[in-house]
Amino acid sequence: MSESPRIVTAALVVIGDEILSGRTQDKNIAQIATWLGIQGIRLAEVRVVPDRTDAIVEAVNTLRARNDYLFTTGGIGPTHDDITVDAVAEALGVGVIVHPEARAILEGYYATRGGLNDARLRMARVPEGAKLIPNRYTGAPGIQAANVYLMAGVPQITAGMLDALSGTLEGGARLLSETVGCWVHESEVATLLGDTEQAHAGCQIGSYPFWTEGRAGANFVIRSTDPLMLAACTRALIAGLEAIGRPAVAGGI
Amino acid sequence: MSESPRIVTAALVVIGDEILSGRTQDKNIAQIATWLGIQGIRLAEVRVVPDRTDAIVEAVNTLRARNDYLFTTGGIGPTHDDITVDAVAEALGVGVIVHPEARAILEGYYATRGGLNDARLRMARVPEGAKLIPNRYTGAPGIQAANVYLMAGVPQITAGMLDALSGTLEGGARLLSETVGCWVHESEVATLLGDTEQAHAGCQIGSYPFWTEGRAGANFVIRSTDPLMLAACTRALIAGLEAIGRPAVAGGI
């Protein structure tokens, strides 16, 4: 048997009172999770914290220590409630400086938009030693400080920053998945699911029920880093469902 | 001046590999946040953790200790990956029992759906001493164990459970909010926002920028538990925006 491939993990801290108040539906968790999966990095945990320095520092320090990478979203804009840079610098134990390249980028961006002012210049502030992550939409860059990646709160801007980072982070074994749908109550096939998972080392089967117009169904997601074991587990599950007269729908319902 | 009203807080633990893989877009954070706000309870922090006992126990024990209430979503179904009841019981240091009333509910629900089996009976298991939260959709109840409220992962089912809980939890001062929109770069009014917040004790102003067809705008959300201070702060912000020729849009854009 070959050596187990290394699992590389990331965590995410979503910073924002607007998420905790229910005003804004978060989109960054799913977006960053999906992007990380493609990079071969597993999103291990997420915390949503308010715009408060102590809460950000606690989350950043706990999560950056036990994951390969830490992402944050939110709080890197020009207004008084944007405190992420200062909080991350505090967590890392470094000062905050104006990054010359970020300043130059912002000067260029705002040249035709009223010029740089104190608020706009705030977006050139970074923790000492940090690098910039390009933002093709609004100029103001994302920031990499140690293993912490500071992204925007607005999902489209974060999408652009993720594009810029694609392929640059070291990943590990990609978690592969197959989805199988079935018109069945998951409670009818619970034993089959558990037994099939048990029989295929390194595979996990997740069961996600739904109800559509009174009809019960479920999607079963099989995950593994090993493509052969994943295929075997998926085949076994499909065969097991067919054996009880519940044909599987490849790709899910 | 009157005594400050007590702030009542809750935390939320979202349990589910499907959220961390990016497969499923979480809807429960916004749904529970909004519902809590109406109950006079503030959502203080959220964690998303995988389907792993140690991760659930850590999050539950940290968050239930420092908040009045803790909610969880996910992992209370009939299949092998549903481990929330056992993990919460472990966190609380109690055993797991079959709740007689939950068993009776499930016997009734499944009477015309193939009868109770071992998997379905799993949904009657609760931490010792727990109470049930009615689920009008699929029978299987939510669970209250000490200050921990275990809800479903499927958002519609959780919505029904929240309905059943409405008005039953002790709340505190409601956090009130007003939203003001404006076609302006937030970086043009950063000083105005900060100064206006400073001048109105107990008010926070959040600034949420957006770009629509190349045009920059922002919504400003003013929050306070004091309705008079909230109104004064909102009026001051609207006046400040008008003074620089940027008329405010009441209710946001």
C-alpha cells in the first residue's frame, strides 16, 4: 500500500455583524470551501465573529495554529467598522504599516475617482511583513500575512481574489466525491449506508434527505481521497439500493 | 438615565461536512439570526464544525458556557453520520436515553410509512433530562438539553421548530436597526460615519458597499437598543449625507 497522502487544512473566520444579525446571507463559506477543495485543501472549521477586536484575535490565533491556512472575510474596507487588519496584526504580534505597492495601486485606482483620502489610504494598511493579493474589481488588495489570508466581505470581490490565488497554495490529497440520489426515506436505508461505509476504508458517506411535494428522497455523498476506493464504495451503494428495489440516480436528485 | 437593559446572547454550532465541503449553501445562520433578533436575543458567534464528535464537543462546551443559549443544526437524523445527540450528551456529561414521548410521536408518524425500525428509533434518542421541540413536518422532534437547542439541518424543518419555540425563550433588550442607502463610495463618507457613530452613545453604524453596473453605493445600518438614540443617529446621518449633496434612500438600496 502506498503512503497516505498528507491532508492539508484551512479554516475560515467570517467577520461581520451583518452576518450575525441575519441581515446578510453569507455566501463566502460555500465559495471558499469549493475553491479550497479544488486546491486540494480541506476546509476544517469556520467561525463567524462580530466586528470586535478581541473576538477576531481569539478566532485567528486558535485557528491559524491548528490549520495550514487561515482565511478571513470582511472588515478590510475604508470605514471605522473595518478593523480586520489591526486585529490580525495584533494576533500575529506585529505592527501595521502602509504598504507602498498598495498605496500606489490605490492612487492609480482613485486618480479618476476623486483622489486618495485618509479613508481610502486605510486600505493600504497591512500587518508588517504582509504581501498583497490582487483585486481586479475595486483596487483595494487582499492581504497575506504569515499563513493568514485576508479577503473582502463582498463575495464578488473575494471571488476575484481567489482567482488571483488559484494554484499558488500548496495542497494535499484532494477529497473526491460522488453523489447518488434515491427516492427513499434515508431511514429505510440507514443500515445499508452504515455497512457500506464500514466496508470501504477511508470512505465517508453523508446522507442528505429532502422532501419534494410530499415525496421523500435523499442524496448520498461518498467522499474519499482514493479514487479506486471511492468508485468501489459508490458501486456497492448503488447495488445495495437496487437490491431493495430503489434505483439510484447517478449524480444526485 | 434608566438602567441598561440586559443583553441576552446565543451562539450557533452548524454541524455538517456538507457545509464545509461547499456542497450545501448554509441557510440556517441567517434564519436563526433573524428569529433570535425577534426574540430579543443576540446571535454572538457561530461555528461550523465537521461530523466529528471531538469537534462538536469542543464547540458546544465553549459556546454554551459563555452564552445564554446555544443552538445546533444538523446531525439529528436516523443515519450513521447523525452523531449530534451523542456528542451533546457527552459535552453535558449525561447519558443518552430513548424519550418515551418521542418514541410515541415516531410510532404515530411511521404507522402509515412502513413502521418504526432501528434507524427511525434513533431519532427518539435524547440526552438524559432533555425536552422535545415539536417538528410538524417529519415527526422527529428537536431537542432541548439544558441551554442547548438541537435543531434539524434541513432549513424548512428548522423553521418549523423555531415557530414552535417562538415566545418561549427569555430575551433581553432588542437590537433595533435602521437602514439608509446612498449612491456614494463609502470611502467618501468614512469620516462622517465614524463621527456620527461617536456622537451617538450606544449606536453602531455598519457600512456595506456594493457595485451595480459600475456604480458604487452603500447601505448604512444603524443599530441600537435605544429607539430614541437610534432615531437621532439616523437623522444625523441622513442630514450629513444631504449636506454633501448625497441624498439618502430611506430603508436602503
